[in-house]
Amino acid sequence: MADRGLYDHVGGGFHRYATDPQWAVPHFEKMLYDNAEIPRAFLAGYQAIGSERYASVVRETFAFVQRELQHPDGGFFSTLDAVSAPPEDPDGDTEEGAFYVWTPEQAHAAIDDETAADVFCAYYGVDGRGQFDGARVLAVRKPVGAVAEEFDLTEDEVLSHLQTALNQAFDARESRPRPARDEKVLAGWNGLMISALAEGAIVLDDAYADVAADALSFVRDHLWDADESRLRRRYKDGDVAIDGYLEDYAFLGRGALNLFEATGDVEHLAFARDLATAICEAFWDADAETLYFTPTGGESLVARPQELTDQSTPSSTGVAVELLLALSHFGAEDRFESVAEAVVRTHADRVSSNPLQHASLTLATDTYQQGALELTLVGDVEAPPAEWERTLAQRYVPRRLLAWRPADGADFEDWLESLGLEDAPPIWAGRGPVDGEPTVYACRNFACSPPQHDLTAALEWGQN
């Protein structure tokens, strides 16, 4: 995906989908949800195999989203259009991909150094025989080693020339007529982006947590009615509209939980719990034992729909079940777990007969059956040990649930009060600091490691 036409090699970010089997020509629209979900896969890949290319794609994609899809106050807009006027005729009719494609003449005009321009054209296949009247969608056409041999350069010299060329191509492209932007801020799609940024904060750079927090604050301020426990779906230019669907509550709730995992800010956990409670109140049907896509008392439909399969975004039912299972560890009540368990059982036949079509619901079912790896991290939440941060960044741990807890007893009581809890929930109960040092507890399905000061040692227990 990152080497072919789906990826914007000059500006970062992914286009909506490919139009051919080779993934050479995309539909050029850029969707917020794609540029949230795809980086999460690259982050997991980076942790699993250590490829710096994966990390670079994430950084470039996040930079694109912040640069071109972020509201000045923090939320994220929905899309960039596929069409724009061609560079040579700014007042002409719009054309698909005009902002993104290149001819050799355009490349050489944009890039000062002749060798850098030639390397750029060779590497990305800009040869005058492109798909759009000779203009080419950039895609990696040759390995760096082959380009080095062709131009009698070292591979490091090729990479240096490519970076110079990309920087200058970006600057030149900024003067082209731009695709239009859909400036709706959607609660659910922002939730997806918040989750991706939160994971990026753990794996790559904790500054991404601030970007995620700004987005969460924007959506919470503009679309969440705390008095009514109701989430609205859309904000645009001061106008708020549409009752939130299950995807809005589930995706935003997961984003808030993931941001708590990245920062240890209990306010995010409290908001995630509020959204989960609203899910149980507005979307749960005890008779059918399922979660519907539309809220109780919402728009009048012949039949209330469910969203069980994954489409261009994850199944809202699957994400909601994952969210409820995770948050069941942070409360004394068992409603979150009982609703999640009932939904899993209701749709068990669908999941077992076609797991790929129900990917998110399958993953939620797996979490229900296997249990999450709970990592209770006790210490100074604002300044955890460097070894913890380094290990969390480098180690791929599927189904992990990070449960920060302050070591100070008074601070912990304040946390419980902010969550409306009288007693410590299971994930924190009896898990305090040992010997006055930051302490980790790794637990799964009510079995726990001995208290550890070293996170790596705790993970060895949890992953064996």
C-alpha cells in the first residue's frame, strides 16, 4: 500500500481505494477514516518487525492529517475531494487526480537539481507515458539499489536526492489548485483518528497525544451533551446535527479509552465510561440481545439496522463489544460485560461461519474468549519509568489493556471519585506500589504475575 498509487508519496496520506488490480491508480479522494485505520496497522507492523519504513509512513500520514484535515480548534474534517483544476489551467474544469500526478516536465520544473529530478522520475516511474494524458501517479517502480546502479550513485546518495526532490515537489505542488475539503467534523471518524494518534503516542512520539486530546476536547465540547448523555454526530461551521449512531459512540469511546492508555489522564477514562453507559442505554435491546446501529427513539425505520460486518470502517458492533469488555475492568458493575457477552453469543454463528467478513466482531469474540492482557501500571502517571515507555513503544502486545494507577493513595481516591466509584475496580484493587517503587501487574482471566518493577519481566509472564 505504501509503495504504490494508494499512497501520496509527496504529501503523505492514503487515497480512498485503488481502481486497478495493480493498485497503481487510486480514486484520489482522501478520507479521514482511512488515514486513521491504516496507520494503526502500520504501527503494529512496526512493533512486530521493526521496519522504519512503516514508522515513516505513519509520521507522514499524521503530518498530512494535521496539515490538511485539522480544524483550527482541534477536531478533524472528513475528506479531501478527488478532483481539482489542472495546474496548467487553474480556471478550467476540475479533473480527477490533477493535484497529485506528474509529468517529467513538471518534475524538472519543480526540482532544482537535475540529478535529483532524474532520480525522482526513475524511482517513481515519471516517464511521460502516465495514466493521465502522460502524467503519472507516483509509485515505487524500481528498488533503490537499481536506481543507484543506473545513475552510478550509492544508495545513500539516491535516498538523499529523493528527499531533496520530494521536498521541492511538495513546495511546488502547494501552488496547484487544491481539492475541495468537506469540513464536516464527525464524532465517529474523529474517534478513529484519536485512537490512531493515541497509539502513535505510545509507539512513536508522545506529542501525538496532545493532538488527540485536542480533537477529543473539540468533539466533547461541540457534540456531547453531558446532561442528556447524548452524542450528536456532525458539526460544521457552528451547526450541530443528527443524533449519533452506534459508530459515533463506540469509535469515540474507544478513542477516549486509548487516549487514557497513552496518557494516564483519568478524565479520558471517565468519558469513555460515560459513552459506554450511553451505548447500553440507547442501543442495547435486551429482548434481541444485540446492539442496534440507531438509538432508541431515533429516526423511524421499518426495522432497526445492525452493523455487524466491516466495510470501509470497522463494525460498530464489534468495536462497541471491545469497548465494553475493556471498560468492564474499570467498574464494579457487570452490565458492560453482560451486554458484551450477550452480543457475542447472539452472533456467534455469524462469526464462526465467516470470520473475515466480521473482522471486528471476530476480534472482540477472541478478546472475550482469551481475555485481554491487563497491565496495571502503578506509579507517577505523569513521569513513568523510561523502561516502561521504551518497552511499550517497542513491544507488540496484542489485546493489551493499559491501566495506569497513581501510587499516591490520596490521588487514587480522587480518581475513584472522578469515576463515581466507591471502591477500587478489579483492575486496580489490591494492586499498589511495592517497596515504594513503580510496580507492574500483568493479569489475564483473574491470573496475575507477581508484582514487577520491570515491565519487560511482566510481559514475559503475560505472553508465555
